[in-house]
Amino acid sequence: MKRLRAGAFAPLGAAPDLPLVILLQEAFRSDDSVPERSNGAVPRELVRRERSREDVAKVAGQLGLNLRYAPSMRNGAARSDRGNAILSTLPLEDAHALELPLVLQRRVAVSASVALAGRRLRLVSAHLDPRGPPGHRWLGTSGRAHQTGHLLAALEDDLVVLGADLNLGRGRRERTWRLLADAGFTFGVPPRLPAWRHTFHSLPRLVLDYVLVRNRNGAVAAAEVQRLDQDPLDRGPNVFGSDHHPLLARIDFHPPPAAKR
């Protein structure tokens, strides 16, 4: 955020004075709004590396951003949880949390709408499961498709921007990708495919993260998505403190239709 507001990404089309939306996965919350215990017991937690985390509500307040956050799961015994979030310089309205079908862990997508260029734009942040339960569904492809179908059934808007960790372990051959395409979501306007070979910075290096646009009403004139690298040679243990590369999307709209007299 400091780099963006300083104009570091202006050459990529991200001028610091433009409206800003952040679609965030694995957002972290740790404050008094988190219950001390969940359902009277601490849930099972998969093994994960602990690292320093910043509270999404605190960060939003410090940056003066509007926030909608939907927790998905607790972080073990700690009084904290994590989930999906939308942060924006624009007022966020008509917000909803959508719990996805259980595959491996609880997942809750979050959506909200903003008024932009005389239109209502639906924003969605989602995170699909990386794998399935032990057994023949362990790769998780069918589970992700099930979660995607459930998510799409709740999105009836013609103008949508979806930011998601799709966890496509088998790439765009997965049914999840076909479902999104059939529902009118494209990577960029006009549609294209990512030029990079990974967004997950650890091993195995895979393209897991996407910003997708549904442009049924033709309001979007252009949408370009770029991967951000902290190191020009894509080296180092992480990228801006994460094991995923952030994606930067600039979306331009056609002028709104003239009001009828």
C-alpha cells in the first residue's frame, strides 16, 4: 500500500488517486470481536507455519479504507481467525458472506457492491480448498468445482470482479475453470491468459490466483491484470511478506449512458 500510494505502480496504470479495491484472501483478525472459543471447543487446525500477521481491521482503519470481512476458520487455540476480505476507498454496500460447501476446511466468500462510473459493480473475494479429504478425492478437483458452482449460483450480477485463490492444482484443465468461463468470467477484457507461470511463490510453483471479470452488460472497456514481483528476478523467500504474488488489475469503464429526458 505504501508503494502504491507513493506512485510506484503508476507505470502499470495504478495511479495513486484512482479508486482502490483490495480483494484479500487469508486475511487475519485478532481482536475482541473474535469469540474466545468456537462452539465451546477449539477446532482442529492443520499444520501451518506461524508468522507475523497484521490484523485486517486494524490495517483498514490505519489506511482509511472501508472493510467487509468474512471469517472462515479460527487459528487454533489463539483468539484469532482468518478469512476473506474486501477493502476499498469506495463505500461498500450490500455485503454478503457466502459459506461454500465443506471439502477440507470451512470456506466463506465475501461480496459487496460499489457505485462506480454510474454503475453498480459487484466485488467478490473467495478462496477454494487446495485439496480434498483422504482417498480418491484427495486432489480436490471435484471439491473445488462443487464450491465454484455454489458460489456462481449466488452471483446473478451482470458486472462482477472476482479475486480468488482458486487453488487450481491441475491448472485451467479443471472443471472449476470451465464453470467460471461458462458463467461469463474472463481473465482480462478483452480475454487473455496469464503471461506468468506461477503466482504461488513456494513449491510447486503454480498459477493459483486470479482476478476475473464478468462483463455481461459491456460496461468494462478494458481490464488488464499484472503480477507484481518484489524482486526483478523473482527471487527471495517471499513476495511482499507473502508466499503468493499479488495481482494488480486496472479496470476502465465506458462512459455511462446519457440519462434519458
